[in-house]
Amino acid sequence: MQGMVEGGVRERDASGSPLSTAFGGPPPRAGEDLRGSLTANGSLADFIWFRTGGPAEWLVRPADIEDLAGLLKGLNPSTPVLPVGVGSNLIVRDGGVPGVVVRLPKAMAKVSVQDGCVRAGAGAMGITVASAARDAGIAGLEFLRGIPGTVGGAVRMNAGAYGRDVSDILVEATVVTRDGSVEVWPAEKLGFTYRHSDLPAGAVVVEAVFSGTPGDPAVIGAEMDRIAAEREASQPLRSRTGGSTFKNPEGHKAWALIDAAGCRGLTRGDAQVSEKHCNFLLNLGSASSAEIEALGEEVRDRVKAHSGVTLEWEIQRVGEHASPARLREGAGGGPALSTSDAAGDGGRPPLGPLPHAGGEA
Ligand SMILES: Cc1cc2nc3c(=O)[nH]c(=O)nc-3n(C[C@H](O)[C@H](O)[C@H](O)COP(=O)(O)OP(=O)(O)OC[C@H]3O[C@@H](n4cnc5c(N)ncnc54)[C@H](O)[C@@H]3O)c2cc1C
């Protein structure tokens, strides 16, 4: 896949004008600036969980860490860079994402165990990390079994469940900074708080080392199975969703506030507040990102009016809003899901197994 360029025809708005470019200088050149792949107007809706939203101006899949570092070093400093995992906590707005979107390839999703720690490429899925820890008799990483995102997304979001989060298990992360430096950051440098890290904009996590405590693989495996079963019972895992929409406010559960405000099942177009877990929003089929985001804002308004609590978005909302003309033309709906999506690299079938970033097992 040396220096592959795909696409190339710039998207145009309703008036026929090309969308503005986010590059302060020339865009990257495949083969010269990058050994991996480079796609103009690269679809994000093809693989993110909601299956909605506009394209990346340039979607980059670097070959390896050095390739990514070289690309970022050469980019005009004003060019925005957005790393994405599998989009299990993302609303990509219908106007698309300006600049460079980085999606890590399978080659950057390797997981190994060294000195009682799990070392994972940032494209690896949480379930793979939890499974490797189980096989090596390392306890404490079981909660990653229930988080359907990549290691990079988990570090960025300080993902967590069942009273634990990434800050409890991360030893260090390798980060390619926006200027192309490759740095190893101890966990403390990431400034973790609830569902938040201080990772600067444009910095890409490329590897992470996790630690736990010695444990019995059978016991660890049983806990992972328990987590999987509990998730299956309580969350809309086989839907187009973005996970928990809002953070739990201090002393409250977001879902309970949403329920009390009468929002369970609320719809806007094809966007719906899940009946099964009302802190989850769903794309029932042809929702636009604008409809999903507007529904979320309506939920916030209703909760504020009902309980006085202001909900804070947990889902990351990225990119630009589409012009109303483009929305009317259906530009925001994203591609329809089909069964063939199930075979896609990183794709998620509507009814089937969890997604695999970079095709990782
Ligand atoms: C059914 C379901 C259940 C969920 N349950 C939980 C849960 O229990 N607990 C929980 O915390 N979350 C949960 N989530 C949310 C989500 O899975 C996590 O936030 C996950 O960590 C996001 O990973 P991702 O790879 O999909 O990241 P994305 O959604 O692609 O991105 C999320 C953020 O991380 C950034 N990012 C992604 N990759 C990188 C990288 N390599 N370097 C730097 N930044 C990066 C993105 O820029 C973005 O800001 C759930 C989601 C779903 C759909």
C-alpha cells in the first residue's frame, strides 16, 4: 500500500464551490510525505459507530510511528489534525472534518506482554488488551472488555467502567505530538480526570503500557464474561450509537436525570434516545449528525428544566456543520449500512461482533 492516494475530487457545496481547504500550505503528498495511505474526502461514516457525518478532508493511515511522525513534522502547523479510533464516542458533523484525520492501521494494533505489563499499539481494541492480560494472569484490566473502542481512544477519554478507568492501569503512553516528536509520557503527564485527559489537540497516542496485579486467568475470564453479559443486557450494543452521551454529573446518574425528564424514547428525525439505556442516542437508520446532536441538546434543555442540572457532553463532537442546502440534499446522512459493511476493515455490522480497529482480532 505504498503511497496510495484515493479520491481526489474535492467535495463541493450546494453552490458548486469546492469546500474550503484547511491547509495553510500544500496538502500532504503520498509517497513523498507518507508511506501509508492518504484519501481525499475519506469517509468516516463508513466506520464510526453512528454511521453518520461528513468526510475527512484527508484521511491518513500511516504505515508506522515514524511515518506518522514524519507526516506531522512536514504539515503546516496551522493544519488541524484529529486522531480517531473506531468512533465509539464520536459525532462527526455533517460538513466533515477539515485537515488531516489519522486512523491507525492494523500494524499499529499489536499487543504483547512484557515484564508483567501489557504493551498495546493504540489501534488495538480494549477487548484484545483485556484478553491478553487474562491469558498472562494479569488482573485489573477486565473493565476494558466492555469498552468497544481502541487503546488510543481509551487513553484520550480516560475510559472506564465498574469503578475503574485507564488512569488506574496506565503506566506510560507513547505520543506523537502535533509537531512530529515521538515522546514517552508517564501516566501522570496525561492529567487524567473523569473521562478526560490533558492530551493536547493534534497529538496522537500510538502505544500504551498497562499494568495490573497477578491473578488467576480463570477468575479474570469469568469477570470478563460477567461484564459482557451485563453489557448485553443493559446497553444497545448492536445499534448505531456513540456510547454514553453525557458525563455523570457529580452525585447523579445521567441516565436517571434523562429518564426523569421524560426523554426516554424521544426522537428527532431518525435519531432517538434509546429505550434500553437512555444515556445512549441512536441512529435508527437515516439520521444526520445534526439531528443526533440537536436531540442531545434537547435532552440537555429538558433535564436542565426538570432538575436544574446541566449535562456535559461526553461524546466528542468534531468537524463542521453542513450548510442547510447540503443537508437537504442528503449529504449528512452517511452511507446506508449493508451486510457487506460487516467485512470492512474496522467496520461494525448492525448485528454482529464488536468492531475491530485496523482489522485487529
Ligand atoms: C456500546 C458502547 C459502550 C460504551 N461503554 C463505555 C464505558 O463503559 N466506558 C467508557 O468510558 N466509554 C464507553 N463507551 C465510549 C467509547 O467506547 C470510549 O470512549 C472509547 O474509549 C472510545 O474509543 P474509540 O477508539 O472509539 O475513540 P473515538 O470515538 O474514535 O474517539 C474518541 C476521542 O478519542 C480521540 N482519539 C481516538 N484515538 C486516538 C489516538 N490514537 N490518539 C489520541 N486521541 C485519540 C479522538 O480524537 C476523540 O477525541 C462506549 C461506547 C459504546 C458505543
